[in-house]
Amino acid sequence: MPKPKSLSFRDSLKLWTRRVNPLHLSEDYSREVVFAILACMSCFVFLSLLSYSPLDPSQVSQSSPPRTPQNWGGYLGSHLAGVLVYYLGICSLFLPIPLPLMSYNYLKRQPLAFAGSKFYGWVLLILSTSSLVARHVTTIPHSGIDFPAAGIVGDHISRFLILNIGHVGHEILAITALFCSFILISRRPLISMAARSIKKPSLPKPQLSNLRKKKKMKPALSPDPIAEEEPTTKSEAPDIEIKPLPQVPSSPSENKMKPETRSIAKPLQDLFKKPQSKSEPLVVLNEQQPEPAAKDYQPPPLSLFKTNEHSSKMTEEQRLEFQETAKQLVAAFGEFNITGKVIAIQPGPVVAVYEFQPEAGTKLSKMTGLIEDIALALKVDSIFIHPVSGKRALGIQVPNRKREIVFLGDIVKAPGFQKSTSPLTFAMGKNLSGEPISEDLAKMPHLLVAGQTGSGKSVAINSLLCSIILKSKPDQVKMVLVDPKILELKIYEGIPHLLMPVITEAPKASLALKWACYEMDRRYKLMELARVRHISGFNEYWQKANTQERQRIKVLSEQDKVGELPFIVIVIDELADLMLTAPKDVESSIQRLAQKARASGIHLVLATQRPSVDVITGVIKANLPCRISFKVFSRGDSRTILDSMGAERLLGKGDMLFLKPGTSRLHRIQGAFLEDHEVVSMVESIKEDSEECFDETAISWIEEEYERQSGGDTPAVGDSEEDPKWDHAIAVAQKQGAVSASYLQRTLKIGYNRAARIVEAMEHQGLVGSADGSKPRKWLGPT
């Protein structure tokens, strides 16, 4: 027979907490109980030793006749302290110290302080200290009685060492053992730390902060693609808690959501429960040039965004509504000879999930075929039915009579958004249980959004852009915004996160996608030379590289300006307009970027209100696995965007279905809402502290290609001084104190090449300074 495996102290303690658990508490509660027991034991031992008296009765008492113990621990404390002091003397005061440390680490799920090397460290500390005490202090008087200061253990160790290695050897060995015990207990290289502190006494010691572990998401298994997101509950629990909507902390410092739990005596109220072939142009981003906008960039304050202060409170009116709907739901199924009961209700911001347990033998297909009939009986627009993971029940999503508005401020102030370290974090909204949901665009890595007019598609795009602006600096993320409707994204004009002005013409948008492909190839060449596989790896390599390594990259890549690479987010508000203008070019560029651009840090966000097969082709859909669908017109549109039906039954106004990459399960989310004045306030706040910082090389290439394809915007002018716009350009540059080709292009409404020739003519005449990366040229002429 194989030899049984011995359990460690930690495993034994864990096994004991599971077996000795008559109340069937959860593991967290059991840990708190064990922590309280160990802490009380430690406190009791310490107080017993502190109030020790040789006159108290004990097994090794040296007192005369027995008497009532004066020890704070009574008879037990008197006997315990007597034995410990007899064997270890005053060194027994070290014994209660490891016990609270062990219990605290056990509570925090950290390695036990009383295990491994630390255990030997504490043993060595007690033995070495008792040996030194016995060498220098023989006895200690207490209440007229002398008792050994180090106990019989320390006395025997001291005598043994002195007899064999002498007094000097005893001192050296005991001090060495004491020092080694400190190293084992602290687990720190004390000698190296002391040497560094002597060499650099003026440098402050860096402080290390512990990273909190993220809560593990519990997987929910469901055969239906439209499934709720809820914590797994034990089926044998007879009573279910009443749980209102989760409360979002009002400040980032609140790390935990603590919703209020109430209990109601009525049977139906107990149902509420607790709730995821031409030569390629040389396109170079000026990453290495210092950007004045990103230097002292301050993100906009969160106070600019509205929040819902009453979202976590459940009113009596809502309780009565849920009770009445549950009764109507049971009655509606009864009309079609389906009997059952509602066993739980999960309130949400827009819909509530009623867990309906049908009678054994009821077919699921029969119930799903009655969706429209049940919705008519409940007097609602639509309902969703899906199996509940871990239970023999169906979750029926029924719209609330009064919808809750989910503001973007509620999501960006939630711990999930605040703790995210990705600059591409997207504050999406709230799930069915009312929990804030934030996703990382870098992991998607591209996003396809569809929805009819008024469904919330444009609001979701604004939420995405605002989320990225709040989480990133301009030198970390650059945006390329394509707005054929001119009204949606032009509001962001002038912020430093833009790589180029907002594109409103479809031909230029097609060229911008083609430029992004060239930029992707350029980045991959740099990453190949740096021997890294991702943009983050290249940026880390560039920070640590010396001058020779950087020069090697520049020479081999044949690029003069190389530096850290920012993420590039390309947002197209209406894909249908681009597909009508140049379908082949747009489709091929999107295909290349979707297939290869993830590692280079280039991400696509494509939105359309017409998800037909001629807009979202098979090539585009196959390379964009992450999708969001708001309410659409027909089942065909839903199948086009999500590969399944359901989006046509959404409620609109931010109600969405979210399909994560690598899964066929749909997550229903109520999208975050923000008003136009909030976006305007945020943009104005950024403009006050920062200036726009475009990439002139990218703009120049797009404008040259556009003029080449269109045949030019105006006839060629021999000298720029004779240009009709020359005097106007001089006045603009003189008034602003600085000028750039892109600024003249927008102000004078001329082509980029024409504006660039005017700026070069100003430099030739000494009116403006020379080019300095992406900075505007300073005005040197008369004021």
C-alpha cells in the first residue's frame, strides 16, 4: 500500500476548519472564526505570562501552601504561565508573538508566518535569547522568590556551550544564532540592506506597495447564448437574501461595494436574491519628439460626469412591482398548462430576472415558444428566457416599469474602472445584477458596434472615447476619428489625443486606413529588430536600451525618428458610408488591420446603423470577434452582427448584447449614458491645459494621396507669396504667435500641400521658425 501523504500545518488547519463546522459556514466566515480563536489564545497566553507570580499554584510551583491564584488567567493561566516560565524563563514572552501573526496571515490567505523558515527562526530566537540571558542573568527576584531568568532550558544550553567551547565561543555562537533568527523571521538580507544604507545614506528607501489580487470571476455555464451574470448560489439554501442593486462607491477610495441587505417576512418577498503596385511611403510617427500637450497633461476631473445617487436603493413601490409581476408570470404560464413557481428575483437597473422553476417534465422548447405570448400577458415589449446555471430553473428577463438611468459617472467611479491599469479601458455600463462593467479594448482587440437610430450606438462611442481619455495620456494613446455625419465626433476637435484632425470625408477615411496599414508594418519592423512580440515589450525595451542600441534600431530600420510607440485607436462612426465609397480598399485595409494590428497597438472600432451583409461582409465579421449590438430592426440584422437572434427584442436606449471574443455567450448590459454638455465640458477642460498635437507626416501623406487622386484642389501657384490666401495666412500666424500647416489648412479651408507651401515660404522669408517635430512654428515677424 502507498504510504499516506503527511499534511502540512496549513493544510491540516484548513481541513480542520472544514470538518469542525457545525454551522456550515462559508470558507471566509470559517477563516474569521479561526482568526478570532487564535487571537484570543494569543492574548490569553500573553496576559497569563504578564501577570505571572511564583506564589500562584502550578505544576512546578515554588511557593509555600497553595492559595487562590492572582493570575489574570485564573487557574489555567497560573498553571500555563508556571510551566512556561519554569522551562523558558522570561524568554517565554516571545511565544505569544507568532500566534497572532499566523492567524492574521491565515485570514488574509497569505503564507502562514508560523511555517517553514519562520518557524525555525522563532525557535532559534527563543533558544539563543535564553542562552544569553542564562549567561548574564542567573535569577530574577519576584515576590521574595528567585526563579531562573532563562528557565531550565536556557540554563542547560548555556552550561553545555560553556563546557565545550568556553565563554567566548558561547557568546559568539549565541549572537550568531540570534542574528540568523532575525534573518529567518524577517526574510530580509539584513547585511546587504545595512551595506546599502551605509553607502547611500542620503537616498530615501523606496516603499513597496502590495498589489491586491483581483477577484476571480465565477464562470456561468449556460446552453443559451443570452445568459445572466450572477454569483453561483448553493441550491440547498432554503432562504434567499433580498438584495437591492449594488451600490457604486462615490469615490475611488472605496474598494468594496457593500449593498444593503434586508429581509421581509412575506413569502413572495423572500424571493429577491443577490446578484461579465506602388512603393510604400515612409510613414513615421514623431514619438521621440517632446509633446507639450502630454508633458503636463492633467486628466479631466470625474466631477464633470453626472451620477445616480439613488441607484442602490429599492423602494417599496419597486418591491410591490416585482411581487405583482411574479404573480402575473406564474398565471401567464398557467394559461398554457405550464405549472411552476418563482423561486428567486434578481432586480436590475432596466430588467429583473425572475427564476421560474417549472414542474418536472416540462419541455424547454414549449416555454421558449411562448415568449411573445408571455410578453403580451405581462404587458411588456419583450422578454428573454434562458436556463439558470446550477439550478433547475429558467431565468426570465422582464423589463421594469420604471427604468434606471445608468450614468457614465457611476461606471468610471467604480472600483473596476479605477483599478484597471490599461489605458484602453472601456466603461460599458451595468449588467443584469446592476454591477458596473468595464472591459479592456486591448484584449478585444477590435470592436464592431451596430444599432438602429436612437438605440444608443453613438452614446456608446462617446462613452468609449471619454473612458480612454480619462485613463490615458496623449503620449500613450492616439486617436483617428472618422465622422462622415460631421455631427458626432467633431466635438473632440482640438484635444491632444488626436493623431490628426477629425476626418469627415469618406475618401480620406479610406486613405487613413491605408496609412494605418503602413504604420502597422513599420511598427512590426521595429519590434522585429528589438526582438519583442508586442508594443508594450518594445516600449519597455526602448526605455531600458542604451544609446548604441537605439542607434542600431534607427540605422537598421532606416528611420531617424524612433521612440516609444503609442496605442492608436481608429474609430469609424458610420462604416456604411465608407463601404459605398471604396468597398474593396476599405475591406482589404480592415481585414489586414483586424488580422495583424493587435500586437502593434492599433485597434479598430467600427460602428454602423445598418448591419446588412453588404456593409458587414463575411471577411470583416470573421476578423472582428468582439461585437456589440443595440436594438436592430429585424432578426436578420441580429444574425448578421451576433450570429444569433435576440437583438431585435432589445428595449433600446442603451440596452445592448455584448459578445466577447472566443465565446458564443451573450451578455446583456445597460450602456452608460452621458449628455452632450458633459462631453463639451470635458473637452473644454482638456483644451484649457493642453494643446493639440498632430502627426504632420501622417497628415501630409494622406493629403498628398487625396490631392493626387482628386487632381488637386486649386491650380498651381508659381510663388507662394502670390497665393490669394497669403495675406490671410500672414494675419493668422501673426495673431496666433505660431502656425502649422494643419492649422492653416483648417482655418483657410485649403489643401494640406498648399498650406505647407505657404508655411515654407514664411520660413524662407524669416517670418516663422524652422520645423521642430510636431510643434507649431513660432512667429518671428513683426507683431
